[in-house]
Amino acid sequence: MTYRVTDVGDACVVIEFEARVDPALNRRAVAAADRVAGAALPGVRDVVATYHAVAVHFDPLEADRDRLIRALEQAVRSPDAGARAADAAHEIPVCYGGEYGPDLPDLARFAGCSEEAVVHLHCDPVYRVYMMGFLPGFAYLGTVDERLRMGRHETPRLRVPAGSVAIAGFQTGVYPLESPGGWRVIGRTSVKPYDERRADPLLFRTGDEVRFVPVTADRFRREAAA
């Protein structure tokens, strides 16, 4: 396994694999992050897995940098480093198009197919949560069918409603909160990726599996009001 270790300032060290989107590489990154976090080394503040890397944030006054690097390398080289299974499988109901998916017509034109075909292509894969970021609970899901890989808006919207389901290139995701955003919004779900009222506010975790299921506008409104 090819990797490199890089210091990012004086309070973070990163171990990077090949710069590509690959489920096996991501599984290795997630498993390594779990092992380092589970070691509870002194001074470690956070351990974050991304598409093809692991970042360890630490207190430089408490942590032993060399020990952190050894722990990272041992985690990567472990025989079961890439064996972590999905933590959970989520089925997300989505009302596509209309007022809830304003970019669906443009995406259909981009793909050269009907809006119904776009929905089918978006719902067909089982997506992997490759990483978390941007907003609390926002999961970067991949990978989107090649025909639907439309880029972001040149000018982001100032307000994207919470629950919006959107596409940007090979990624798709659910906006957990109302926020600005440039992704192509194709639908909306009543599911809350982030809810501070829950014991665990975060619905998704890196390594989870997600599948989208189309629902009617009536069902969406009922579930959103519940």
C-alpha cells in the first residue's frame, strides 16, 4: 500500500493514499481512522477520514507526534485495515422534481433523458458515505452515474432548504440544514441527517451505505409534518 505522511501545521498530521475515488482505499482510510481513534493516544483531539486520507488533529503540547505517526502506519499496515464493513444501511425517501427539485429539468437535459430516467438513475446505486463535512451531518455520497455528473452552479443559491437532495459531479448528498449551496437540487427528503434533539445528532457515518427511494409529494408532506 502506497502512502505518504505529511505535517499540516504543527497540530495535524495526514496520511494520504493514492488521490482517487476508490471504495477499497476509502475502507482502508476509515478503518485506520477507527484504529487510531480507538487507541486514545494522549493529546489527540480528532481523527478524520476522507476519500483517500486520514487527518489526526492533536495538541502539540500533549501529543507525541512520532508516536502518532507510528500508530497511523501500523493501522494502515494492519491485515484487517480494509475489512471494515458498512456501519449501517439507510433508505432515504425523496420527492423528486417540482418545487422540491428545481434543477431536475436541467439535469435531464444535461443527461439527454427524461426526468423519470434521471430519478431511476439516481435511485439505482447503493451509495457509500465517503466522508463527512461542509455542514454538520452532511455526507459526501458516491458515486453518481456518469450520465448525471453535472457540475455545480456557477453562482450558488443563497438558500438551499434543509433536506434538499442534490448532485455535484460524481457526488450526491442531502443538505442537513438550510444553507447556501451550489449543488444541483433534484428533490427533497423528510429525513434529517442532523437533528440536535436526537441522542446522536448525526444520522450518517463514514462507511455507511445509502439508497434513495422515490416517494410522492403527498407522502413527503405527511412525513415532513410528522
